[in-house]
Amino acid sequence: MADEDQLIASLQEYVRAEQRVCPMPVRWNELWEMLPGRQRRGTSWEPPPPVILGEWWSTPSFAKMDRLTEHLHYAAAHGVLADVDRFLRGLPEADWAHLGEFLTPPGAR
């Protein structure tokens, strides 16, 4: 468990470096699909889906960061944290949303 806690802490530090918020929507959905045991629970999902599609523009960065952290903990609890770690660390910087970017939809200014 201590190794897993260290891996989560290390990965969280990595995803927050360079003012990263979360993967861009297509890549974040790929991560979510890596999580085993996803299932519908009434009108929602366990774990909750990534903040994408219509939610992307209206959701603040901190809420996106919290959702990604939730996905990391879910991955750890389901034995796929190492795979998620490799996936996230392998993303090119262009596949990450960063603080200060993507705050409003194009044309809304």
C-alpha cells in the first residue's frame, strides 16, 4: 500500500507540473476507458466519466483536476494505476489542458 500511495503522489505531482489540469477530452476518455469495472449506477457512472463534451467549457479547472484525481484513486483501487501512470506520462504536452487555456469556448469572447 505504501508503494501505491507513493505512486499516486508521484503521478499527482507529475500531472500538476507545468500547470497541467487534465488530459484533453479525447485522451481523457481513453484513460477512463482503461478503468476496469465501469458501470452505470442509475443516471450516473462509477467511476464518473471525464469532464468532456458539453461539460468541458462550463467546468472550472479545479473541478477537472479533482475528477482526474478521482480517476487516479479508482485506478489504484482496481489494480491499473501502473498502466494509467504510463499512459499519462506518455502523453505529449499538446494532449494536456493547462491552466489559463480553454477557459471559454471559441467565439465566446
